[in-house]
Amino acid sequence: MLKKKERLSRTEFSRFFSLGKRYNSNIAQLIYTPHPTKHVSAVVSKKIERKAVDRNKLRRRVYNITRNEVEKGVYIFILKKTASETSYKNLKEEIIKLISKTTK
């Protein structure tokens, strides 16, 4: 779970969703916006996982991976169908690759 100050409100989410630069991989899409503080959000559609338990599991995995990898900025991860079928190790590698694209 993220700290309250690291979460995005609905209005902030909408603003950063439209303004951010997009990076894609086979597993997820990252929408990144530079910001002086750290904010992370993970979106998992019902089309990807029908059960809330499985959607929340994917969200928790993303939050766990980004906990130590991200320092500043707004990161919105939109997970794709292949994310539910991949292992934690592969998910971590792909997310770290996406994060590294933002620093270039």
C-alpha cells in the first residue's frame, strides 16, 4: 500500500493522465510526468482480470516494485493482458525498463 501523500486524487490522475509522456512495453504502458514529489498509480482493467483479488494482486506487485525504484515524478502504470500471465520476475524487469526510459 502506498502512503497517502504518494497517491493521486481523481482530479490529479486526470490531469497527469492527459499531460504525461507515454512509454510502452508488452506488459504495461507508463505515463510519466516530472514532479518534485513521488506519486505512483497502477490501473488494472476488469478486462484484464475479472476478480478484484487478482486485480489488487497486480496493483500490489507494481507498488512493491516501484517502492525503491522511483524517487520523483508521477508514474501511472496501465497494465495489459500479458501482465496477468507473466511471472513477478518478468513483471519487475519490464517495469524497471519502463522506468529507465524516463531518465533518458
